[in-house]
Amino acid sequence: MTVSRRWLIALLLIATLAVSMACVLVPDNASPAETAPRAATALPTVPQPSTGEAAAPSGGESTPATGSIAALDAILTDLYRQVAPGVVAIRVYADNGGGQGSGFVYGKDGYIITNYHVVEDADKIEVDFLSGYKAWAHVVGTDKDSDIAVIKVEDTPADELHPLPLADSDKVQVGQIAVAMGNPFGLKGTMTVGVVSALGRTLPSEHESQQGGYFTTGDTIQTDAPINPGNSGGPLLDLQGRVIGINRAIRTTNFGLGGEPTNTGIGFAVPSNIVKRVVPVLIEDGRYDYPYLGISSLDDLSLEEIEQLGLPKTGGAYIIAVVPDSPADKAGLKGAETFGEDSKSDTIPSGGDLIVAVDGHPVREFNDLLHYLFTYTSPGDTITLTVLRDGKQMDIDLTLGKRPR
């Protein structure tokens, strides 16, 4: 694989062959999905944890921290009763026959959050609630970069709308229990359980670059909670019933008899803090602009590559190329090769800047930079990048642009 091909995959494409969106397409003649059971009339509240302690389940049983399986069982069943009414199944009607996905209620005013790829090219959108109530919906705003869409149901009774709270995804930890809810394979009201298996993953976005390939989305949550086609757009939750992410995609090499991708324990979710920033703007303006640097970078360097390039072993974001006339170009950042150059070498070219900090925050890998930009900055902001160039450290001020559309 040539170097230029490699970095395009790492930054812009990221091996899309093995990453499948967790929605399911249905042909025109598909039979209706099975009817989901009605939600219980009473909705017990999921117990809230005290500071530094695990949540206590209803009924006064011991907490999961004591090793009681029965206690965890009570928490999960209570969580389902509380959260399930706020999770919806989405059916899309389109020229290609349409598809199915999931979503969740964002507000009592009828706003529903899902993935962009679930409602992309939709002619009509049907939203099915767990109670059995169905409503038409229309698209309010979309975000291709993080694969988020906001739709709004029409003429829906207030008692059908059960908004789910959003957690602080910066406080999510690897190893904590994660609960996925949605509509896999059209099976409404499905709940699966796993853990947060990693943080800070990068994936290709749905936003195509003018230079070819796709922009990168970062800060993605990885989970082993089973996610399958139809789960796209549904919530990934903590044990308090708060949304920590939007289920988006799975990485898999397994496929069913119909050719649909199946779960192998690697799922990805858009973090809730991105949702908090993006969704209010989508409701107000219908679109969201992401900050833009204009660089291509490798997500990770091997030790052999680090030694070949003469870089420190502590990490950083190595700049392969800088887009001409981009904010990075105007600020004077230096790439290892000309953007778009088709290098035939099997080694990574030397001479690029290594970004080691942004506004004083350490950058160990490219995702650290993406996390900071997406979470704390907006187009027009000026940031300070600390870079290593020819063995010398320097600070470079850069004014962020908007990702080109």
C-alpha cells in the first residue's frame, strides 16, 4: 500500500470495507416488523447513585458493587421500563424501498434524534412508539460529519413523548456498563447489554471532502453491547438511563444469509457531548459547521515508523500533508508531502510537523486533536498548536475555518 493511500484511509476513509452502518434496508415488498409489546403502565424510576457509590436498585437490595446479580437484574429491568417509551423505531420510505432504524425522543415538542444515514434520501418517515402509536415525521436538520439527524413527529400526543436525558460523555469510562436500545432487524423494543470497551475512536464521516475521500469524525465511543442493522440512531445508555451516545456503526467481517452485516462485538456510538453541541443548532438552523484545519494525519504510528522519522516516542499527530489555502496552510503548518501527491514509497515521508499540544492540552494521537476541536471550539476561533519541527518545539497560532461543504 502506498503511503498516500494509507493516510487517506486513516484520515478520510478509514477502511470503510469493515465498518457497516447499523441500519437495515427493506425492499418494497417487505413484510411489516413484528409488533412490540406495550410498555408497562407504571414507569419505575431508575435508582440514582450517591457520590462515589453504585446505584441502589429499588426494593432496598444490595448494589452491584457487592456482587449481587439480583441487584443488577433489578436495575436493568427498571431501566428498561423507564427508558423504553422514549426509544422509537423509524421506517423510511424511499425510491430504493426504504429502510429501518432507531431513534429516541429529545423533547416534549416532538423532536427525535437519529442518524443522518437512517433518514438520508427519505421521501417519507414513519416513527413507531413502543405503545403502538405511529406518526409521520419530517427532517428538521442533518449533520453529515457526526452522522446526526433531527426529525420532528407531527400531531403526536404529549403522553407519547418521553425525552431521554443526555449524559456527560467526557465522564464515560472504559469498563462501565453500556446498554443499547433500538430496533435491530425490525425487532422493536430490543435491549442489549455490554460495556464501554474503548474511547476516542475515529471513523469516516458521511461528509465527502472536495479533495476526495471523507472527513474524519472523532471521539467515538466503542462498545461490545450487541448492535445490529436497525440499531442505527438508537441510544447507548448508562445505568442511570442517560444517553451516553447514539449507536452508529459496527465493525464486522460477518454477514447473514441475506448479506446484512452482523455484530462481532465492535460497535460505535456518537458521544453525547457532540449531540449536546450539534442538536440545538440543527433545530435552530438545520445545519452545523465544524471547525476546519486542513491537514491529513496518520491516526497512529508504529515504533518502527517513529524511529525512521526521528520522532519522540511519546506520540502526537504527524502531518502528512496540508491542504492548499486552508487555515493550516495560512498559519504555516508543514506537511511531509504535497497534498494529493501519489507517493509510491513504502515508507512515510519525513519533514512533517508533529502536533504535540493544542491550547496547552497534550495531543498523543490525532483523535486527541479532533476531540478538542469538536468539543471546545467553533469556526473563527483562534487556537495555539504546539509542534515539533526539525527537533525544535514552537507554538503556531491558527484561526479555524469551516469544513468545506
